Amino acid sequence: MLMEEVYTKSCECRLWALVRLTAGLLTKRLEELGKAVTHLLVRQKQITVGLPSKKEEAITSPKTNEELKEIMNRAYSDDPNAFTLSQEIIVSLGSLVRTEPKLFVEMFRLRIGLIIQVLASELARIRNYSAADAAENLMTISPFELKSMLFSLLSGRLLEEFVDDCDAAKETRTGIGSFRRHIEERKSMRKSTRYVTVDKIEEKPEVESTPPTDEEEECEDDFQFGIWLRHRRIDGALNRVPNNFYATLWDTVNRLPHGIRINDNILHWGLTQEMTRREMKFALEVEQALNRIAEPEYREMMSGPQPQTRVVEALWLLGRLDRLVQSDQPNIPRDRPLDIDALLRKANEIFVDHNRDMGTIVLECCASGRKCDGARGLCRHLYDSAPAGEFGTSHYIIKAMIMMFT
């Protein structure tokens, strides 16, 4: 068969884009796929394939080879490249969960379709590709590079090391890859992203007396704009939640007679009567509601050392504000579910008003009445804000809670 010959020849020549395309057209299944799925499931890591906006299917129990092939066919019937690439990603994740289990802490469900999108968007960013070119070039990388990229995302690093040019390689050697540590060391960066006239901002002196080089300043500029948005998209695709998130949310739902509304899905008070704080069934109910959110950045929000989602952060903060929730007469609705989306919209209003008063970069979009491209109608600069501090997202969410519930 001609297609088989093309597949065999492309494997010999290591033409990975052609390998993936022909393998998808032939609906070939990787031999290690079944074992990889089992390795993930026994560690309580569920998998979804496809995209939320199209045909996303969950794999929640071990499957036979034929069952896995049918699931992949349904999810990627019109995309042979993704049919193959998603299998490679699952196999790589199955390998990493055995060798690096700490990378998967506080992850419950791995959404392969969103992970593919994030990998493509990172390639577009670091190589200055268009979205279409990035998706095409993602298919050309080797399986080893793919696994290395996944490891970088799981460990919290950006993908600077995969840029081909020497300058990007030099950035990686100087430690630019580990951006969580970079953010902690450069707290003044938050202020620089706020003002339209960036060059007028007075920067705090660095600990070291040596002035920054041109190359370092250039790197700083790269990290000032878009870093939190990218970070949230990555963690949103990985479905990370904070420690004890489900138990804390259980406590919150238990206090509210009509439960909580998330994206038009309701977590009823009755769930807390049927399930315990740390029961897997309750976590499944929560994940089912959160996974209906298509935009990872809407779900995802970092706060402190633990990853938290935008929706999750609001839920988490609500659970932590015991004095507010347990006060004598909190203004929490008793006749309807507490609407988390309304809470986030209120936080966005406060953010826009605050930044309008300060004359920040938000004047270029939402503060002037011009809607930006932020998910769910929220300002994109709110997504790109640090989680903590005077201008942090937690600050605005807490303010919204106080205004709505007291």
C-alpha cells in the first residue's frame, strides 16, 4: 500500500511531520499507549482528548487497545496530525508520571487538546511564528523534543531552550528558563506592566551594584508583558489546583444552602451530605464543572507558590475568608446559588475602575470603553496581572467579595 510505504520511508528518514500525518491517516496506535494510560490512571490522573469546544472525551478507566483507538478516532476524526501527536503526549506523560511524580502533584485531569494548544502557542511566541505556522512546526519536532517540552511545562519553565538561534540558547544558560524564580527576583516588574509610559517609572535598585546589560534589559522586557497570561494558560491546560483545594471548597459549599454556581453549573449543598471532604467523588463533581470552561486562562490563576485558577482562586479565597463567610449577617444569598462568574465580573469592574483612576495601560482598552480580547469579557490586563500585592488579582477578588457579601 502506497501510504504504508510513505510511512515507512518517513520513519527511516525521521521526517516527523510526515510520520505523524501518515500514521494518523492510517489510524496507527502507539504500542505504549495502553500502558501509559494505565500508569496515569492508577495515579489518579484522568485524561481527556479532543478540545472542549468540539469533541472532548474523557478516559477515566483502563481501556483495551481497540477502545482507545475508537476514542481517538472520535476525538480526532478530522485531524490525523493531532490523532498521532496526542498519543505521543499521553505516552510521554505516562513515562514522566513514573519518573517525576512530583510534577503531577495537585493535578487531577490532563486535557491533551489544551496541552497541544499551549505547546503551539509557546512555539509561536519564542520563534515569532503565526498561529498556523506554529501548529505546523509543532509537528516537525522529534518525540524526544516533545517530551522535553512537556517536562519544561510541567516543571514551570518557559520553552526558551527550544529556540534554534544562539541568542535564545544563551538566555537559557543564564537561567531565563525558570521563570517562577525569575518572577520572584523581579518584583518591581509588576509595576512596570501597569503604566502606559513605561520609561517614566522609577525602578527599585537591584541588590547587585552592577548595572544591567543591554541583553538583560531586553530579557526583562520580554518577561514584563504577557508572562502571567502565558503562565495561566499553561497551568489552565494542566488543570492544576492548590493543596487542599477540594476540601476547602467542600467547606464553602457546606455553608451555602443553595451551593455555588460555576459557569452555569451548580455544586449543590447536598453534595456535602453525600460525600466527605476528601472523597474522590466530590473532586470529580468539581472537575466536571471546571472542565466545561473552554478558556484555560479564565480557569487558571497563579497565587503564591501554588497554582490556582481564576475561577479556582475565587473559590479558594472564598473558602479562606472564614470571618466573612461565618460572620453573623453576611450578605450571602440564601435563596439562590452563589455565582462565582458574577464575582469575577465584579472584580474586573473594580480592576478597570482602579486602573482608570491611575491612568495605566488599561486606558488603551477597557478603561476607555473599548473591549479587549480577554476571555469571557474580562480585561486581558487582569489576566496578565500578578496574583498578589496591591495590584494583584487576589486584591480585586477580595474587594469584590467584601462589596458583594457585606
